Amino acid sequence: MLKALLWDVDGTLAETERDGHRVAFNHAFAALGLPWRWDEARYGELLRITGGRERLLHDMAARSDAPALTDERLALARRLHAVKNEAYARIVDSGSIALREGVLPILRDSRERGLRLGIVTTTSAANVQALLAAHLGPRWRQWFDVVVCGEDTAHKKPHPEAYLRALAGLKLAANEALAIEDSPGGAAAAREAQVPLVVTRSAYFADDPIDGAVAIGPGLHQRAGWRPEARARSGTGGAVELDDLIDWHSRMELVSCGS
């Protein structure tokens, strides 16, 4: 029986990457007087590296104008990440980053029906605070029974630690939860923790191969294009509903999709 929905944040709750985090990173580069810029294509490549500081360090490794010493690179990455997070919060506060269509109705329906909610992300607590306070209000934390962020784990996705910590916090078995992810790394983390998985495709991971989900589709905003077919019992609209998620979880028919 499904007892909790565990939500990834970036790309899943909101399309934060291209016009949020990427723009904020570029602001940080400019603020610190660095000539570096990440265009949309380069940022898409860097998203294969999990974690903002980790992306910075990976990018520096290929730059001749990056600090030569490891300690200097680490210090620069920490400083850039802090400036970037401040810029990201301003972007979110401006209202330019919306929740993905279909997300809020499922969050509300879950609360009304007593289904527990959790956040399982590798992004920072500050970024989660900025996004969810903007959309759910200053008491957003009351919506969720557990929140696991990047600072809470020693290993980031695709390692399963974040999901294992969330399950421990909820005192639930893996098969009593349902993970909602958008990326191969997040999907791998859920699978490794043995949490059933729904994949809602995002802009940067629209075509990536993903295995072992109970459902894969283009987004919660539409019923068309999902495997298996969305077949909610209420059938009140054109979006995926909570009943669809419950149905996919109960069927446990694993599907895969690859390019």
C-alpha cells in the first residue's frame, strides 16, 4: 500500500535548471570577476555531474585559467556556490520559476487524503527553502514529513543514501513509498534503494534512457504519452492525478525507455 510520495526537486517539482541555476552560476562567475559562462548546452553536459560544487570542480578541471592547487579550487567552488545560491534565491523570489504544471494539485490532494510527502534531493537546503517558500508559503515545511537535502548525506545521487535516510525518517519500507524523479541519476538512486519510481521527463533529460520505473511520461500536466497508460479512477481532467500514481504503484509493472 502506498503511504508516501518522495519528490525530487530540480527538474521534478520545477524546471529550475536552465533559467534558474544556470543563470545564477553565470551571475556568480561575473560577480567574482571570472570570464567563465555556461551556455545551455554546456550546462546540460554538467548536469550529468550531481551537485553544484561538484559541477564547478568538474568544469575547473578542464580550464587552464582555473586555480592549479586542489585547495584553491575547493575554496573557489565554495565561494562561487554561496554567491550562486544567493542569486538563485533572488531569481525564485522574482516569480520567474514556476512549479511544473500538475505538481501542486497532487501535493494538495496528498495532504487532503493523508498521504505523506517527502523531499529527497541533492540540492542545498537553501535552494529548497527558496523554491518552496515562494510557492507554498513560509510554512512550506509543514507540507512534508521528511526533507533530505544535499547537506544531509555523505553521498549524492545516484547513490541511494538520500532515499534510505528518507525511508528511515518516515519509518517506512521501500515498497510503501513512491519516488518521483526526472533524471537518470535520481532514478538510479531510487532503484538502488528499492523505492518504486515514476519518471516525469524534464527539459534536460527528455530523451535519456531510464530503466526500471513503474511509469515514465512527459510530465504530470498531461495524461497522454505515459507508459503504462494513465487510468485514474476519478478521471476529472487532462492531467495525471494522485489516483494514477497510486494505480502505477499498485501494479508495479516495470517499464524502461531509451533513445
